[in-house]
Amino acid sequence: MKRFLHVALLSLVVVTLAKAQNCIPDVTITQPGVYPEQPDTAYINQAYDFVFQVLAIKDTTTMFNGQLVNADIDSVKIDNVLGLPAGFSYSCEPANCSFTHKAVGCIKLSGNPTSAQSGVYSIKIATTAFASLGFFKIPVKDTADNYSLVIIGATAVIEKNVETVNIYPNPAVSGKFLVATKSPASSIQLTDLQGKIVNFALVENNNVYSIDISALPKGVYLINLEIDYKTYTHKIIH
């Protein structure tokens, strides 16, 4: 069963950062949800900035006096972003990190990862939704804990050209991914974050590759594809 926050509280999408404020809200967002499912990869000795867009829902259901009732959402407040590496921080627009269904807001993660911080960090977003039921305002606390921040060396370049490589779904709880490529891949290799090559099941059909890593431990892996004499590396999350 999806958590309260995951179902409908927030809408999250990456945007270009603002220089005059914490981040720029994307006013074109109209549907609540959680997008994207994971933050971008951070690179050692490179400044990191990643922006979430936030849109609260208008109403929801909550427990009151032991009964499930309909309630309006006055606002959703980001209480904390937990699990960030040392030296990382977050800021919001509006600055009080309180969002309503009437306007889109955003959260920016910032930091300067060091070589000692290489690895995977479990990020949790703690929230309080204020649900109104008549004269009552009920605070509903929740924590979204399905985010992973990956910090790797700058030499492991992540290629984001989706016209060449497209991976979906990602993350994949089942451990089964589809990788579509513009041209045939001459080689496909999978490694863990320490660079160790791992085994996986592969089926190819007209430049669409079915990859099964369900037998591997849950975590983050790097898939390396050689296409037209170029190497593309993508992060996949199982």
C-alpha cells in the first residue's frame, strides 16, 4: 500500500535553478504526485544542485476519532530532509517550506561532495500535512524514504542523451528493466558502485534489451553500453 505522501501530497520535477532565489517553481505543474523518483547523481569535487518541484493536494482522507474521513489540505510543510551527506543542505521556495494546492513550490538540494563521501545515501523527506475537518486542523506526519543520492567519481560519466538510450522503469522494484537504444549496442556491462562486474540476464529484441537483475541485492548499479563506438553509462536502481 502506498504511503500517504507517495500517493498524492507532492509533485516533484527537476527544473533550471534560479540565481535570485532558492529555486524557481514550475507553474505549469497541475497534477500532484512524485516526480522524478530519484535525485540526480552527484560527482566528487563538483558542486551539486538538484531541485524538486512541490504541489500539495487539495483534499485527502485521514483518520479522525477512529474513522476515515474526507478532509481539506491547508498546507504541507517539509519538516526536514534526512540522510544528506555532511556539507549538504536544502532550501525551499517559499523559504518556510510550506506548500499549498494553490501554488507550486520547490526544494533545492545543494552540496560539494568529496572523495570520502563516495557511496549511496538513503534520503528521507519528513513532512507534516495540515488537514482541515470543520473547525479542526489535524497535523498528519509522514516520511518518504524511497530516495537514494548516489555520489561517484567524475570519471564515471553518466550519459543523459535519452535519444540514444532510454531505460524504464527506473527504479524497478522487480529488478527487471527495458533498455531501448537508437542503434544496436555492441556490448552491455553491469557493475556495482565499486566497479565490480556483476552478472545479469539479457534478452535482445530489435534494439530493446530486457535486463533482469532480480537475483542481485537491492541497490544502485551502473549499466555501461557501447553504441556506435561511444560508451554510455547510466544509473539503475533495483
